[in-house]
Amino acid sequence: LTSSIFVCPANAVSQGNNNNNNRVVHKTRNKSRLRLEMTSLAIMGDNNNNDHFQDASSPSTTRQKKTNTQLSATADFSAFSKDAGTRVRLDWKGIISVLSCALLITGNTVGAGALVLPQLTARTGLSVASVILFGIYFINVISGCLIAEVAIHQYESSSSSSSSLGNNAPSSFKSLADSSLNSHLVGNAVSGTSLMANIAVLTFALARGGSTMSTMLTKGAVSARTMSLALASLLATACASCSSKHLSHVASVVVVVLFGSFGCLLVPGMANVPNPIATLFAPGTGAADLANTIAYTAPIFLDAMVYQNIVPSVTRILSYNRIKTATALALGQLMPTLLYLSYCFAVNGGGITPNSGGLFLAIFSLSAIWGSAMGCVLSIGEEIQSLLFKKATAKRRSTQPLYVPAVLTAVVVPLGITAMNVGGDFTGALRLAGGYFCPMLYGFLPAIMALIQRRKQKKSPSNSLVPGGNIALGFMSLASLFFVGEHLMIDLGFVRRH
């Protein structure tokens, strides 16, 4: 309504002096426009209304009104902006940044765990697996929004108390937990939990990578143990000789190859499913004991959907904008959910087989394994270097690779675990990470951080990304503890294992 005022030219009153009828019409229009303008500015909360109405027809006042309207539209609706006229156009730069972060989240989510999802959906049935995955999707979005809320508040607090405008804001999940909880003991607990989770995932990646390379590349001529050793050697060489910048370029290429091969594999695979309806609603092999089957498979589904470790980086990329961050988190988690379900549908329906997949299946499997394994080696190496090699950490520059002993330690431990059980699928390693470490790191801890942060505020926060107040935070923390407790009861034998 405010923008419609600027359509009236500045000489409308002078034109009305030549004709009485036109003068009456223009006066009526000017009055109605002024009333609309006053109403719009009152809604926007302008405290200087008198300054805007000194000369309603002057060009400088008109330009000032346009600027105020554009700033208000940009603040409230970050995806839209005003052009020189009266039309509303999309802010393509903001939309592209949101989509880029959503793709970053998707690339960080899809990994080696995707390779075992078809056998899990075969146990539960595809319809039940869809319910589980979408349930995890909503929980993960809430968890990511809690982490983003804490990161944005930390940024705003550092911006208001420092002239560096947020340079002290945390950019990693560990530093975010340290600054939020203000406890060295909790920081070490977070580091230890993250370290154990990455070791579990890397153990699975090395075991799965060795068996995949032995089967697809050598047709069984080279043993899985030898191929696991070769994969570990390649990872150690890359991480010990390349800087983080170079490794990020390698990771970008791997993500492109991963999704390219996945698309070439998925599209014909879904088209070749003979009976889609029967595949979608077919009962799983564990349907006779469905509750126990869900309890067994849910931790692996959860581990395959983890992405929360990069939420602080996403909020930083999006300039700590709440709407953009929440949108990127929702889209970034929705894409892997749909991709996982499509892949399981095509595999369980018979559209993708080892024979029909061929080269694309091999490329997809190896790129997923390499991406997950390289990320885990970097994370483990950085944690070990900060704990055991503090002098090397203090002297290390961002352009330098990790300390060689830290990389070797990061690789040797999972490789030793793999060598002790040759031929195993090591799915239990994913259950360990998804059953214990991920719920505590990305479920219980974000809820506690958000609760402490909200209590420190003088007033109830009206800009929180997760509604529901303390009730929602309590539900999130209790649900995480219940999930861990149930998994513990199964492992201790109090609940029958499927």
C-alpha cells in the first residue's frame, strides 16, 4: 500500500489548477494516499512520522519513503526486495545462498551409511521405514534449529559487546558448546563423544570400503583386509600431505561425483521397478516383531541422517539470518530423506541390482565411502592433535596439513578394529554411533544449551527458532535420554535383540 503512493507524480497538484474537476479528484486521491501512508508507517513502527509528511509531493521525501519501505521489506521478508518501480521481485542472491547451504547439508549427510539402508528397509518394510525417516527428519530439523538459535544468539551477543561485529562468534559445534556451557569438563566430554562417534563411522567405512573394492574392482582376487589397508593408506597420505583448503576441493569433487553417479543409478533404477505399489506396501522380514525391529534399525537410520556438526558454519555463511538458516536446514535434510527412500525403493523393488548397477553403482559406493572416511579422519586427527600434540597444534597454520602422528593414530585404531573381524559388515559400529553418541551430541546437548541460553535472557525470547518454550526443550532432552536408555537395555540383554 505504501509503494502505491509513489506512482503519483510530483506535479499532480499543479496540473489540477487548470481544471476544477481534476483538482477535486487529485485532492481526494492525495488525501486517501496520505491516510494509507500514515497507516502503513504506523504499522512499521516509525517514530518520526512528522518528518515524512512535511512535503508529501517533494522528490526528496518520496525517495526517503522508498528507502524506508525497502529497508522494512528487506528486514521482514529477506527473500523479496523492491525495484525502482512498485513491483516486488525475488532476491535471487539470497535464494541462491540458501540453496547452496542446503546442498552443503545434503552433501555432508549422504555417506557410507546410505549403503546399508536398503537392507534395513527390507527388515522394516518401505512404508515403516518412510515413517522412521520422516520422524528423524523432523527431530533433526528441530535439533539443527536449536543449534542455530544458540549460534545466532552468541553472534548477536558478541556483536553488541565487541567492535569486531561478531568475530568472536563460534564457528564449530565444539566451540559453540564450550562458549554456551562455559565448562572445560563439558567441552572435553563433547570432544570425547565426537571422537568415539567418528571412530565408529570410520571403522564401518574402512570395512565396507575393503569389501566393496575387493568385490567390484578385483572380483575377489584381492582380499577385503588388503583393500581396507590400501584405503586407509590413501586416506592417511591425503590427510597428512594436503592442507584443509586442498582437501575441501577434493571433497567438493567427491560430492559432485557422488550425486552424479547416484542420479545415473537412481533414475533408470526407479523406472525398472516392476510393481511399485507392492514394493511400497510390502511387509518387511521383521514384521512379526516390528517393535524390536524398529528399535534395532532406528539408530542406524539416525546415524545416516546426521548433519548437525556443520550448523554453526551454515549460520555463519547465511550471515546469522534466522529465516534463511531455518529454510536451509529444512531443505538440506529433506533432500537426503527423499534420496534415501528413493534408493531403498529402487533396490528393494528390483530396479537396482549389482548386475544392473554396474559402473555407476561402484562409483556411487566408493565415493560415498571415501567422503565419509576422509571427513572422519580429519575430525579424529584434529581432536587427537589438540589433545596429544598441543605444541604442534599451536604452531600449525591453516595452510598446513595435520600432524603426521595424529593422522596415523586416527587411521590405525579403526583399521585395527576392522582387521579383528574380517568379513563382518560392521553395522554394529553405526548402531553404536547412532544409538549412544548422536542422541547425546545432537539431541540432549542442543536442548540443554538452548535452555541455559534462554534462562540467561531477561525476557522470554520472541525470536527463537523452535517454538514451545521450555516444554519443547524438555521433550527433546527426555526423548534423547529415552532413546539412549532403550538402546542400552537392548545391548545389556534386558530386551530381546532381534
